[in-house]
Amino acid sequence: MLAAVAAASYNGDPVFAKGITLGVWIIELVKLVAVFAIIMVGVLFMVMYERKAVAYLGNRWGPNRAGPKGWLQSLADGLKLFFKEALVPEGADRWVYRAAPVIAMVPVMVSFSVIPIGDTVTVAGYTTRLQLADPPWGILVMLMASSISVYGVMLAGWASGSKYPLIGAVRASAQMISYEAALGLTVATVVVLTGSLHTSAIVAAQHGGVLYHWNVFRAYGLPAAIFFVAITAEMTRPPFDLVEAEEELAGGYNMEYSSIGFALFYLAEYAALVTNSAFFVTLFLGGPDGPYWHTIGPLWFVIKVLAVLYVYVWIRATLPRLRYDQLMDLGWKKLIPASLAMLLIVAAGHISWRWGLAALSGSLFAFILLSRAIEVGRTQVEEGAQAELESP
Amino acid sequence: MDQFLPILLMVVLASAFAIGSFIASKMLGPRSHLHAAKVGPYESGIAPRRELAARFPVRFYLVAMIFVIFDIEVVFLYPFAVMFRQLSTFGLVEMASFAAVVFIAFAYLVSEGALDWGPGKRLGSRAGAPVTRSLNATVRRVARPGTPPSARPPVLVEGASTGSGAGARGLDPVRAGASGPHGEEG
């Protein structure tokens, strides 16, 4: 009920209510620069945070020379790359080769702009939300960004004119699109619970009470887990980093890049990590909502994002890489059916518990059917291989 | 469409940053003499002898096509998700039947093995040899030394059949020790 009221009263950022005046322009530009700075600082921090945490998990020190305790190492690395030679390999398509890092980076930056960091604030008579943009199709920006970043990777691999980047890029795009359906279905589950595509409405629907309003509980947990796995695969983070499997592909799709092109890919990768962690917090962990002290929303938000980021580092330090067939099996045969079933169960459970039970039993029946189909499919493949073997 | 403005600004700023980085790098970075080994594609230090093959396994295309079906399903589910409160039971039944139809197609795909990667996992057991690698199994697969080529079973690995009994080298301790020319490894 709360969610329905919240969804009905949301109509974007109130700062635009009186038209676009000079004051609105100033506010928007300040917010723009602030969000850009948040992403940049977040990336620099995350690179270092990951290196340090992985080092400690592996009983090492990690980088500890540049700046206090080595915390300026990522900044130093970034600046260094500006002073390196920008080389375009001879087999490369010059313009596509240069455009690919830009295509990889821009959508990630754009998608951070719809994340609500806090509630509304009033500055000099202008009331605005603590988020850069609040369009009526807010959450679709995230799906847009994850879809377009496939192009960045694919074009980079294709335009490099080299063997390993091409294989890496084809793998990457197959992997990314495989997990995109599961990603879209879990986001749809959240939209069912909220009834709005506004990111601010999704967050507002999770306010109030002590944690139990969060979507991770309202959606019975599983969609949150699927979303987490799907964005991990979408970003080609470990344990789904077959794209850059250095033992077999010598670095993956960005192998022929040097200097700033490489830096932009790196930037895009870590910006995507920060942004998607923020999306996980927004969609499932209540955004800037906390158990107590609701006025310090942004602080709760930062704490939750840091916790999610730590989980990524932890996973990277712990889990071995999946095999390609395991990766595809997980995406297609487990996550997509599970997320579809959860969408229907959550939607049905919202109407009445009887419908919820019906959806649950229907899903269980579908699960049995699918297990049988997987079994049959495996036999088919084996028989095909056997026939090939026996043919002269 | 006012709400669209900040996103447009962000696109402009991010693109300007990326393009500006390229220009800055061009101005700041060194320019050295380019030679063939430097601009050639990376092949672990060996000059490539062939053009890059622009072909990859057909399964990638298959995945892309199946993805389109599922993406369309997701696209159809979004309006339902947004209007779910108004549609209520009617919407649920509609979407459940739509999902069921897509699911049946999906189950068919899976049962055809369209989403299986790599060769059959128990290929060995069906080829007549046990899964576990034992001396006897390997010898049976590659044939004993001295078997004429026509009498050998079909082999999986190219090259294992070349040379008389090369595949069985060192597997049978008695023979490996006895036959002089094949015993160089043991």
C-alpha cells in the first residue's frame, strides 16, 4: 500500500517543476560535476581497495609505496598511462579502435546518474533530489548501459585486428547477453513490487520499518541472489572472467590497447563495478534507507555500497574461474528459468497467498519438466558425438 | 522531457572526458619510431603468418538468436510489471500463460541440446572404454604395437595413430622395457 502511494506521487525531480531557469542550470551542473567526481573517486578508491583487500586475503602487503600506505597508487597508475605512447596496431580499424573505449565508458557513467544517493534537499528555494536524473524510465537506464557496454567490448575485440582480442570479445558478448535476460527478469521483479520505473520510487517503497521493507526480503531473497550473480557475469568479474583469462587469451579484448585506451577500459570496468553495486543497493537493499537515523541516508548508502564491493573482492579472492560450458549452463539453464519463476511467484504472492501457492506449484512442475529436458538434451549431444565418432 | 536533460549533460561530459583524455595522451605521450614488430598484432613475439580468421563457432550465433527471444520476453514483461497493480489477477494469468509458452519453447531448445557446450561429457563410456583411465583402456583405444592400421579402432586424437604403436609407448611396462626402439622414454 505504501509503495502504491509512493509510486503515484512520484513525478521526477521537483526542481524542474517551474521550468528550466538559470538557477536550475547551476544546480544541475553542480550535481553533474559532483556525480562525475563521485564516480572518479569511487573508481580510484575501488582499484586500490580491491588490490589491498586481495593482497591481505592472500597474506601479502599489496601496493604500499605511493602516498600514505599506498592509497595513491591507482591515481599514480592512471596518470602514468597518460604519458605512454598511444599505439594503433597495424591490423586495426583506426576509428572503431579509438571509439570502443568511449562506447564502453560513457553508458556506465550515464547509468550512475539515476542512482538515488539520498532524499530531497532544498537549496536557495530549489528543492531537488540527491540524484542527478530521475526520469520516468529510470531503471531502464541501467539495462541500457549494460546492453551498450557489450558493444564497447565487441568492437574493441573486432577492431584490434588480432586473434586473442577477437576470441575474448566473442566470448564476452556471448556471456553478457546470456546473463542479460536473467538480469532483466530480476529487475522486473522489483518493478512488480514497486509499480514504477522511477529509481526514487523504488527506493521510497523500501523505506520505513526496520529492514523488512527491503526488496531482498519482499522478493523472497532469490531474485537478489540471481541479480548479484547476473551483474557479476555481466561485468565479467571473477569467477566469470573467462573474457580475460590470461592463461589462454593473453589478456582478452583489451589486449592490443595501450596508454589511454587501456586506461579508459579499466576505468569503465571499475566504474561499472561501483555503479552496479550501487544498483544492487538501490534495488534490493533499500538504497539510502537504514534501520535507524533516517536523516543520514547518504551515509547508509555509502556503507552498503562498500559492503557490496567487499563481497566482490572477497569472491575474487576465493572462487576459481568457471569453465565456459559451466558458465553457459548456469546462465541459461538455471538463472533464466529461476528468475522467470520468481517473477511470477512474487507477482502472484502479491495478489493473494492462494495465487502464490499456485505459482509456486506451477514453477515446481516446470522445474521437473526442465530437469527432464536437460537430461534429454545431454543424451542428444552425446549421441551426436557418438555418431560422429563412428562415422568413417 | 525536462528530466532527460541531466542524462544528456552526463553523456556530453563523459564523452568530453574520454575524447579529452585521448587528446591529452596524444600531446603528453612520446612518439617513437614505429616498426613492424611494434605495430603487428600480438602473437607472443612471433610475427603472424596468416590473416586473422574472422570466423568463430556457430554456437555463438545460436546463443545470440536465442537471446533475442528471451530479450523480447523481458521487454513484454516490463509493461506488465509496471501496470501490475491495475491489472491484478487478469494480468497475472495473461503473463503466466505467456511465460508458459516461452518456457515450453525453451524446454524444447534445452532438450535438443541447443544450449550444451562442448562434446558429450561421457563420450568415453559410450566409445566402449571406461571413463577412468586405465592401462587396459588406453591400450584398447590406441591398439597394441604391431596391429595393422586397418585393424585398429577409430582414434580420438590425431597423431596418436601415426607410427607403429607410438601411442602405447610406456603404457605397458613389460613391452616398453622389452621393445628397444620404443623404450627411449622409460
